[in-house]
Amino acid sequence: MPVRGPQMFRFNQLVDDYYRRATDDEYARLRGWEFLWDHLQSMNSWKSIASPRNLETSALHLGFYLANWGMFRGSSKLLNVNLEFFKKLTARLFNEIDTEVWNLALSDFTEDNQEAVRAFDEALIMIRSFGEGRVSWTETLITKILLGVWGECPARDQYFNKGFSSFLENRDYGRQPSTSGRYFVYLNRIRVSERWELPAIRTQAGNDYAPGKLIDMAFFQYGEAVA
């Protein structure tokens, strides 16, 4: 049986272990995030992601990433929609939402920066209002989309949640908020307090892994160990 408890948590080692699993196998599902990320990073602006020329390709990348990461099953109801949904969702993300929010980094979310909190919360309202009830905007679905398109938000799925909950045991950080601007203030405070050194890892196309992705990797790996 795995040893439980916060003494197991070694941030950089967990990131390295996840990355090794994701890259040792050419077809590893854990590397699936890279393909969407590399596509988005290849664009010369946020707006160009959803331009007429790029919209369908961007939507296909987003839809496949979500399917690859398990979001076409369960309560999200994505199995009931088609490509047109993802094209319009992509347009919502990069044409209708103020794209300045996607320039925010996790480190921008501090108690003193309420502007960042408000900007994110406004974007979140825009996402949750999309789809006219066709899908269920669960925390898992929201955060997997944010991880894919923004990179500053870990995906709050089963293993991440188990890992993060185990990490918080016997640590005085209080109750974690639901996904919101306040959640990123909370997560950034922990990052600073724990002195996590975010390693320089790149995709095979040469794009840097974002902070939220590195945090996601560590806690996904940890969550599997303590499950």
C-alpha cells in the first residue's frame, strides 16, 4: 500500500515523474495537452485563434483534447454536441471574452490585485453562460478547458482533487474556494509559501509548460499515489 501523508509530497520529483510518463511513450495520453497548447502558442494573437481561417482547426484541437482527457463521458454532456458547438465555444473564448484575461499569470493573483480577480470572474461568467443548457459546466470541465487554453489553472479532476486534499491535510491554508479569481489567489499563496520551484519544461515543439500545468502534473501524480 502507498504511504499516505504530506511527507510524500516532493513537487519537482512529482512533476518529473509525470513528464517522464507523458514523454517516454510517443502515444501517451498524458501528453495529449501538448497538442492543443502547441497549436494555440503557434498563433500570433489570441484573436487569431478564432479567426475564420483558424477557427475550425482550433475547435477540433479543443474538442479532441477534451475527449482525450475523458470529458466526453460522465455528467458534462459533451457527448451530445457536435463540432459546431466547439467552434462557437472557441469564438466565445477568444472573440467575445476580453482576451486580456488570458495574459494574466498565476503570479498576478494576489490579495492586492482585485482587478485580476474581477477580470477572471467576468470571463468565467461568459464561459458558464455558453451553450444554453446543452452541457453541464462542472468544475472538472471548466478547469480542463482553462488548463488547455490558458495554462494557469490545474484541472480539478479526480486525481488532482485527491492529491490536493491529501496535501492540505495538516497544513493551515484553510478551505479551498471553488474555481474563481479567489481560487487563484489561494493557489498562488500556497505556491509562494511552499516555495515551489516551477521547472523549465518544454513541449516537443519547444513551448514552455505553464505554471498551472506543472501544478496539475504534480498533484495528478500525487493523487494517483494516495488514492
